[in-house]
Amino acid sequence: MSQDIPTLNSEVTAIPTDKILGFQASIQGVDDLVFLTFGEPGFDAPKVVKEATIRGIQENHSHYGHSQGNPELRQAVIDYMQDRYGLTQYPSIDQVVITAGVSEAMYAIFKTLLSTGDGILVPDPAYGSYFSSIALANAQAIPVDTSTTGFKLTPELVAKTVAEATVPVKAVLFNYPSNPTGVTYSKEELAELAKAFEAAGVWVISDEIYSELTYGQEHHSIGEMIPDRAIVVNGLSKSHAMTGYRVGFILAPKAVAAELKKVHASLIYSIPTFVYDGALAALQMPKEDLQPMLSTYQVRRDMAVELLRSLDFDVLSPDGAFYIFAKLPEDIEEDGWTFAEKLAKDGKVGVIPGEAFSQFEGAKDYIRLSYAGDTEQLKEGLSRIKAYIEKRRAN
Ligand code: PLP
């Protein structure tokens, strides 16, 4: 007898998962497409990381490790966060959990802090996977529309959304620099938000995976302001071009970390032990060694912003990460899905419709473009977008 397989469909996630998958499948088949879709750094992992990982394998780091992450690596996380961001509020290795990327960290945190039906505020637009991960944890995402506040969460929005919520609000999920908009927050803005979170009595889950990728603006962790309620999440996927290594880390108040490590252990036990070696080497790399990557992203950002603006896309120049959330020009009278599909088929460039990141109507006028990949591909993609738009305008 066959049984139905439950699917993580759009009814559950409220993000049109099926539509996104359908869109991705439809553009995958297009010949000679330039993909400006993925948040995948177009760089190899650093040499020291590769060497350390290989050494780890040769030295037989192939056995079960400490499930929370080996103590040396956890200490390196603490040192790294102190050195880079002055984050001294999580000084004990008992407060650190090493995870299989930020993705696993998020799910483990939701499972730890949220019970069935609990609400969690998510500033919207947001990284789409959050919504399915929250749904998997049986909690309820409460999207907060940030389209009228420059895509930033504000203390007023926090207070208003909490007051109007129909379910108990237990947490806020915060990501900056942001995927998909690239916006980030100043120290002063974070301090104001910290007060609002404190007043709302919520846990703050802060996804700072793009912290290393800011352009001219220093990154501050909200953990600095409210360490008793902030769970800081970071990882090596983006900053060190190590997406496939699957390394994330969590810094949390002691009591939270104690529960988190149990959830993490029952989910995956630990990441591969030889990856600990590579991760340690990455965390100990001098900041200057990552600078060429950052400078390249900044050049690409400027190039993409300039081109899109010249074509009348409405673009907020991103302060960080490697995405541009662009509003379609007024004369393109169609939604992001239709535009993205036509751009792929007729213009041979892949971008993602804004609604893949949002539950609000306004996002239908947007697309997200990634400049993570490769400079030559980006140049080619941008020149194709220009040619495509000019051709449409000429007809
Ligand atoms: N968080 C955000 C905001 C992201 O944009 C991404 C990837 O695009 C992730 C988390 C996933 O990170 P990881 O590779 O560490 O699982």
C-alpha cells in the first residue's frame, strides 16, 4: 500500500516554494545562461584551509569528535569574534556550538527556543529558507514589512508587530548585512533595536553570516548590546568562500547553549572532524588575506549598481553581502516572475524574482541579483541585461 509523502509546500511556508522550484527548473534548461542567481562565492577556499583539511585527513581526524565542536575550534571562534568585532560577551567555550553551516544552526535554534505555534518576527524581505526552517520547527513566522523603512527593521515596527500579533511572540530573527537587500545597521541603530527587543521580551536570533562583507561600514554584533537574549550566528560559507565545507557557529547565553548542543547532537552529532582543521585555519587567517575578495565584491557591486540605475532600476546601494534587490523600471509593466522568466529566455540572464524573499505584495516589483560569482560573468550578465532592456524599449 502506498502512502502520501508530506511536502514542505507553500501552504506551510507561506513562501511560494513550489513556484520558486518551478522557476528554477524552468531557467536551468535555458542554454548559455549567465547565472546571477546564487549566493555562491566564485572563489576557491583559501589555500591554508585546504592544506589544513588535507592534513586533518592524513592525521586520521576521522573519528567521532566532540559534538559541540572541538574545544580548540570553539576557542578560535571566541577569539575571532573578539578580534573582528570586539564581541567579548560570550567568553566561554561552553557558549559556542559548531554547526553544519548557518542553515543547521538556524533549525537547531528554532527547535531549542520555539514551541509549536510560537511566533517569530522575521523582517521581510528575508532569506527564503528561514520560512521553511521555521515551519519545520512547527513555529509561526510573522513577517514584518520593511519596504517603507529602507528595508530596515525599526523599534516602532517591532513594538507594533508584537502588539498586533495573535500568537505569543518568542523571538525575532534578524539578518544583517541582509540577504537579499544588502542593508546593514549602525551601532546606534542596533542599540535602539536592542532596547525594543528587550522591551518585547523576545529572544534575538542574529544571522550575521555576511558580517565580513561590508563596504566601508564597520560591522557590530547585536550580541554586544544584549548578550543575555541574543544568539549570534555566523559561519565560514560566505566570508571564506567555504560553502561546501558546511561550517557555522553559534554564540549563545550559557543556558541556551546547553540546550542547543543537545538538539544539535541529535540532529547531526557533529560536523566531519577533519573539517574542524580547515575551519580552525580559516578562523586564524589574518583579516588582510580576505581583503582581495572583499575589494573584488565592492568593485562588482559598484559596477552592477551603476548599470542598473542607468537603466532606471530603483536600487538602494547595498552596504554589505553580495546581492542587489532592484525594483523594476516603471515602464516594465509586469511582475518579477514574468520579468525574470523573460530575461532568462530572451536575454539569457538568470536572476531571482523578489517574491522568493517576501510575503508582501510590494516584492512582486523586484528582482534579486547576485554578484557573488565571477567578475567576467557579471560583466557579461550586465551587458546582456542592458541589451535586453534596450531592445524591449526600442520595440
Ligand atoms: N543565512 C543567510 C542570510 C544566507 O543568505 C545563507 C545562504 O545564502 C545562509 C544563511 C546559509 O548559510 P550556510 O551555508 O552557512 O548554511
